[in-house]
Amino acid sequence: MSDRWKRKLIQVILLVLLLVSVGECYAWGFFAHRRINRQAVFSLPPEMFGFFKYHIDYITDNAINPDRRRYAVLGEAEKHYIDVEAYGDSALYKLPRYWHQALEVYEESHLRAHGIGPWNVYHVKLQLTNAFLKKDKKAILRLAADLGHYIADMHVPLHTTQNYNGQLTNQHGIHAFWESRIPELLVDEYDFFVGQAMYIERPQLAIWSAVEGAHAALDSVLRFERELTARFDKDKKFTYEERGGINTRLHSRPFTLAYHELLDGQVERQMRAAIKLVADFWYTAWIDAGQPVLGDLLDIKEQLPEEKFDTKDPLPVREHEGLVLSLNALNWRKGREDIG
């Protein structure tokens, strides 16, 4: 085997490790996405609960597919965020909430270059409604899992900014710190019972309201980390833990707990809001489809689809996992610009 092919093989193996092993704890890391989707099931009404509870493992496990898809499917990465600053002052007050209206104001290439997160959420909601209408079991489960992921992403402050990983303020790695490390250490203390799902009259406005709330929290996310770093002993900010057989640098427990205190439960609030809105969107899609009887689908014995990902040539996407094993560190960008 030539050296070139050996290097290629090593790259593929390392990518698999990133997506399957290390990624389990990082990337609303995989951990949080799974928890959000799973918990949302318990807010559904009885007419939906039986079906979703029966398939709760599928909905939980496949909550991470959109993140894995980012590396394999062109056009996927832009569905996970929106760069609010790209639209100037008062962007959240003037940005069109509806996709067709946005296209009347901005070039589609510009919109996609800066993220289409909130518009995509509504698009997937329409797809889920159609799946309910057709009583397409496979599509219902796949789209429900995807929709939960996209809605959760819109509750992460760092998914609303060009400074998505603190790279513009010398805070590299803050993305995974906020959305993965904090819930990983503190999730057992969180209260995830958010009440019964409610019908949303205007889903487009609901997801934009979530974006507004997330972006409003961005200042404290960055400021408190910067202030804490300034007064924390440098040798106590990070620690090393084994992840997937790899010694990985992570924020230390003392630093994480101190940051959590400064944020005053912000991560828990955002996770709770995400859980509630995911359940609300699932419920709304079902109502809009005419409230089909889902119990019939439990009698359909079929193998649920397992999404396959082509990892031969990973796409260059926004680096925010904060891992030692990042795509950038493995030199997979090959000189290309970040398409995210």
C-alpha cells in the first residue's frame, strides 16, 4: 500500500472515531441532543405518546444524525445556525421570518452562506406534517428526530453568531464547553419536565422567538467565560480525560462549575425551552395533518432505516466541537474555505 493510501486510510479511521466514539460527548453535543429528543416525547398527548414512546430509542439515537450528516451532505451545515451579525444592526427585528420573503430581500447564496437555521426548521415541520398525513412511519420517525435536532440548535447562543467558537475573541473551544461539557457534568441536576405540548398557531414566529432568546444570551456566554478565565489559575482551567480511547483536553470540573454559577442556570433554561418547543412542533405537525391515528402504525413490522454516511471525503464545516481530534487538526480541510 502506498504512503498516500495509508494516509487516506488513517484519515478515514480517525473520522469514524470522531463521529462514533469521541463525538458521543461532543458535537448540544450528541449527549444533549439525545436527551432533548428523548425528554420531548414525555410532553406529548396520549394520542401521540404511545407511538413515540414505542420508538423512543430510535428518536433518541437518531437525534444526532444531522450533525453527522454535516460532514457528508453538501448543504446540510447551513441548516444548523444563522449568523445574525451578517445582517447589520437590528437584524433580528428586520430579517424576514418567511423564506419566500427573505428571498425577495437577499440573494439565496447570501442567506445560505450565513445559515438558514430558523427557515429550515419550518421547512422540516412541513415535511413532518406531510409524513403524518400520509401515515408514513419511517418518514415520521426520521423527520421527528431531525426536527428535534434543528430546533435544539436554535436554542444555542453560539449557533446565532459568526463568533461561533469564540475564534474572534480568543475563546476557542467555548462552543463545546457551553453546549456539551456543562450539561454532561450537570444534567442530573436539571429539571426536564416542561409540561404538556401546546399547539403553535404560527410556527415560523415561534422558532424565530427562540433564536431571539438565544442570541440575547450570547453576550453573557462570552463575557462570563472571559472574566472567569482572567481570574482562574491557568493550570486549573483544563484537564485531560480519556474519551473513546483518546486522551482529550477538556475544561476542568471546577472551571465548569464556576462558569455554570455565573450563567445562573442558562444552559438548563435553554435545554428546557428546546424540549418544550420540540414537543410543541411535533404536536403542531400532527394536528395540522388532521390528528391521524398513530396506533395503527405500531402493527407495521418493518425495519427502521439506518442512515448511512459517506466518510471518504469529509466536507469542510464549521469547527465547533472543540476536540483535540477536530477536522482542522487532522488537516482534512485541504486548503478549502469553511462552507459553514
